[in-house]
Amino acid sequence: MTTTNLPPPGDLPEIAVDPAAFRHLADAQVNVELDTGDMVLNIGPQHPATHGTLRLVVRLDGERVVSADPIIGYMHRGYEKLTEFRTYPQITTLINRIDWLSSFANEVPFIEAAEHLMAIEAPPRAQYLRTILTELSRIATFLLFLGEMGLQVGAITPAFYGFRDREYVLNLIEAVTGGRFHPNFNRIGGIKDDLPWGWISECRGVMNKTLASCDEFDDLVVGNPIFQKRTRSIGIIPRELGAAYGVSGSNLRASGVDWDLRRDGPKYLVYDELDWQVWTHPDGDSFSRYWVRLQETRESARMVLQMLDQMPSGPLMAKVPRIIKVPEGEVFVNTENPLGEMGYYVISKGATGPFRTKIRSASFSNVSILPWLLRGVYVPDIVTILASLYFILGDIDR
Amino acid sequence: MTAIEIGWGTTLAIKTVIVLGIVPLTALILGYVFLLKMMSHMQSRLGPMDPGGFHGWYQLIGDGIKFLQKEDIMPGEADRRVFALAPAIVVLSTFLVFVVIPAGPRVSVASLDSAPFAKGAFDGVGVFYALAVSSLSVIGVLMAGWASSNKYALLGALRAAAQLIAYELPLVLAVVGVVIQTGTMSLQGIVSFQQHGSLFGWSGVGFPLILTQFVGFALFMVAAQAELTQPPFDMPVAESELVAGYMVEYTGFRFLFFFIGEFGTAFAFAALAATLFLGGWSVPWVHGTAADFLGPVVLFAKVMFVAFLMFWARFTYPRFREDQLQAIAWKWLIPVALANILLTGVLKVAF
């Protein structure tokens, strides 16, 4: 007979959890007079509000959030490391999967970085096609958001309208690239194929439909008093704090920062040839984030309509060698993606693949403000704030 | 013609069978017509319109089969008896409401008007009974949330309790106006008041009480929406926050019970609203035995109309937050209901 030193199952000592160990999460003191003890609630990794596998450890006092701690990394796929073992043309396949809702927009900064190092420029028609497809993926992403946000605050109908209208746009992208989600269509020095026959008139119709459906969202969601009650002055990101946390894109513009890389960054694609405006909202709350994205969807649709009118003809590919070797050097290219600012820092040692790549993804920075933002709100507001920040888990974890 | 003598026991058995059959049937009808068909049309859903060929008629049967063959899972830490009993109590409350709803002059399970305790200031206790038993479901909901040993379920159950208690009051107060105007608490009495009334001397449609009690009707609909935990008041089940609230641990047949309870109660509340405000089973110029046969059809049509309003709101609106919900109940609905009662009382005395 062998004996073990372990105590029998029932007699295991209680592990004393020092409450002070949790104090570092936040120092919000809610309901001091009537201290009722907190409940720790795990929201996620599988939860309808987290768009994937984000985990939020939330300490609740009743329905109030005392502290919230986002835990990321459940979807880490190591793309930064993987790029070191792929050639440049292969990498677009990987980075399609970072922010899977607007895959085409992901490809652009990486391809631009490689082109920048090789000192080649894509011909004008390719630039136009890239811009059109980028804006189409922006529209598709935002249409999903416009519906999804409605769903997260409890209205079922907008979600289905969002999915329906997004499908038209995805069909357009599929008609050009062959892939609804992962187009893998950019090539260093240009773009793979021209538009299919009849696509331009089709696209015009869909863009007009998109503008109409934006009006529908305006009526159904933005104009809804309950929606306004749920989102106004919920999750306010102050201007300076948002900038300090590195929040970018529509989230930052909704806080009143007039900053859009398409206009303010170094020139990329053909945005300077178009007549468009950057939308901002002074409030910085969940409602303004919704409103800004709604306006940007309209603006993108108008931009696509403009580009369809003024698209030049010409070749689609610049002259590139058959085996692409990028000269030695390093470059950082960042672009305005639907979720915010996305950048690639590429170091090349003259080989067929990059030596190192650092991906600056928008959602990672956008989510970093969550612990600050979620203190003291109610449980339903967690969902509103998560939805209005609009992150993609692939974009956080890469 | 001699009346057929039916014994007490046989009558009870027939009534039990009818009620046991009718409550799930109404739930299925509402689920089919509104949840599957109307919702699909409104939201351009393709799935529920597909199975079976014509208009997706097979979808509900498929759903039912799916529920029946699902594994019955009980959480390891659950309070087993309470967990198993909770869905039954929720459905029980639905069944009990159906008891008093009249569908014709003689078509109702029990009007409770001749009960010994019903003799008092008011003639009958139908309204009182219906509103009382409809709130029994909160016990089942609390039991479900507590016994699941799940934090989401607990949050949902506590929300449900707070919500159902808060909205019980405007629901009752909204009906008080009707009771004052008709002078009876018997549902049959209220229906016959509406049937025999006349509109400026024209008795074509009787006198549906919604003409004078429109405020009460609006309050009743809002409060009923909250009692049913439907959007915009569906915080107890808020699927984007609490996954499924107090139902989160329930599967298969037990979940089906909650489903039947939800839609059966929706039907019961719609029937109450139709009876109290829209004239119930009453058909102009039809009395006696003919009304017994026509009454259920008329009541059903009115119920479907009221249910349409309920589900329309359900599919369109976002949900409130818990504190906003309480604010609406205590700051708006109850004062308005009290003002309505006051006005009705003054007018009753004046005319």
C-alpha cells in the first residue's frame, strides 16, 4: 500500500484570495456605504457580445462594473513571425486574415510598403481599383457594424438589414476578386485583374442602394429614442485620452479629433483626387461613434461613385521582376482602415521575404482603453461600449 | 330536446384536455405566424421561409422535433428539483390565466363569477384572478435563475424579478379604469357591457372600451410587453448581454416549456387586452348559441391583431437598460395610470 501526502479530496484548504490582489485592476469605488461584495463575471471567451474570443473579467457590484480587465490572445496566430518565412506575394494571403471583415484594406499598406522599398509605383488604373475595393470593404465592414450595433442594444431587425445590404457589396467584391472575404488580389506593382464586364453599372446600382439603406439606418436606429437613450453619453472617450491610448479611426473622430490618414497622412492611393470630407462628432460617446460610421459609409459610397466616373484606363501592373526581391531597407506604411489606423513596419534584408514585420493593428489599441472606459458602467453598457468600439479579434491578436 | 347530462368529473376531464391542448396550440400559432412568418418578412430572413416548400410551413415542426430530441442537460451544481420544477411553474401561470378568458357567452373554462368568495362589492373576480395568476411566473423565473447556479442566469432572474414586480402595478392600474367604467370585475360582465353599449345611439359595433380607455389600453400594452419580457423590455433574457438570461442552462424539452410559456402568455395577455378593451368575443346582433360558435373566432381575430402590435414592437425596438426601465415604470406609467383612474372616476360620477 502506498500512501500519498495529499489530503483527501474534501479536506483541501480553501485558497485564500486576497481582495487586494484585484485592486490593481481598477480603483473605482462604487456603492461605498452599502458594500455588498463583488461578483466576478467572466464575459467570454465565448459570448455573443465579444465578436470572437475576447475575454473580459468583470467585477460586478450588482449591475455596476467595478473593474473590467480584457484578456486577449485567444486568437493569436503569430502572423508577424509567419511573415518571416513567406515570400512577399505569399504574405497577402496571411494578412487577409488579420481583420477578416475588410481584408482588402489590410493588403494595401503591406503592398505599399513593399512597393516603397522597391521604388515602384502601381499604374493609375490599379490605384483606382485598389481605392474602390478598399472603400467597398469599408462599406461592407461598416454596414455590418451598423446592423450589429443595433443587435447589441437589443433590436434584431437592423442586424438583418445590415447583413442583407452587406451581401450586395460582398458580391461586388467577389465578382472582381473571386473571394467574398479574402480577396488576395493585390500584387506588388499593381493588381491582378481588371473589372469584369458590366461591373461598373452594377456597382453604381449597389452604391445607390447603400445610400438608401444608410437612410434606413438613420430612421430605424439613429432616430430611435430608445437607441439614443442607450447610447448617448455612454462610454465617453475624451479627446486627449483617446489620443493618448492610441485609439484611432472612427473611434477617435467620434471624439472630435479631425484626423484621417486618407487626407492627413502621406499620399496613398487616389484619395487626393476625390472630393470628400472627414466626419467628426464632438461628443465621443457610443452614439457619436455610430453616427460617424454611418456618415463615413455614405461618404465611402459617394467616393466609389466618383471613382467609377473618373477611372482612367491603362495597364494594371507596373514592370516588376518575376522573382520579387525587395532591396535592403526598412519602411513603415500606415493607412486608414475601416477599424482605424493599420500599419506595417517592414525590415528587408534583400531576400524574397521580409526580415521582420511589425503589424500595428487598430483594434489592439482601441481595446486597450476598455479598462478605463468600463469602470462604473452598468452591465448592458458593457455591450454597448464593446459594440461601438467595433473591434475584430483577429485584428487584436493577429 | 333534452340537455345532455354530463357529470362533474367528466366535465373537468374535458376541460382539462381542452386547456392542455389549447395553451400549447396558441403558443405554436403565435410562434408560427409572428416569430417565423412575420419576422421573416420584416427582416428579410431566408431561413424560416425555406423548409417544406410552401412558405416554410415545415419549419415549426422541424424546430419541435429538434427540441424533443435534444439531450436534457442539467448543470452539475444545479439544485436539481428546483431546476426541474421551474419551467413547470412558468407554464402553470400561463395555464391559469387561460382559465377565466371568455370566448363566448358560455365558452369559458370557469368564469369564477359564481364562486362564493366573488360575492362582494364587485360582481365577479375574473380580472383580479387573471392579473394575479399572470405574475406567478416570476417565481418560476427566479427558481430557474437561482437553481441554474450560473451567474448569467442569476443576473437574468434578478432582473426579471425586479422588472415583473415593477410592471405589475401599471398593469393592474391600467385595468382599474375599465373596472370603474363597467362597474364589474367579471370578464363576462365587461364583455357584455361592451356588447350592449352603443356608440352615439348606433349599436353596430357595441361600445369597445378602447374608445374611452385608450390611455389604459396603451399602458396595458406597454406593461404587458414588460411582463412578457419582450423587447424593448427583454433585459432578463437579453441575448447580447446575458446570453439567454435565466434560460441559459435549459435545453431540449425544458427550454420548450419556457418557449410555450412565453408565447402562451403572450396569447393570454393579448386575449386579456382584447377582452378588456376591444370587446372580446362580442359580435354585433349575434346572441345565444350562435355567439358561442362565432365568439371564439372573433376573439381569435382580435387576439391576433393585438399580438401583431406586440410582436411588431418586439421585432423593431432596441431594449432599455434596467435603470431606465424602472424609471419608466415609476416616473411615467404609474402616474399616468393614476391620472387615468382619477379622470375615469370623475367622469363616472359626473355622467
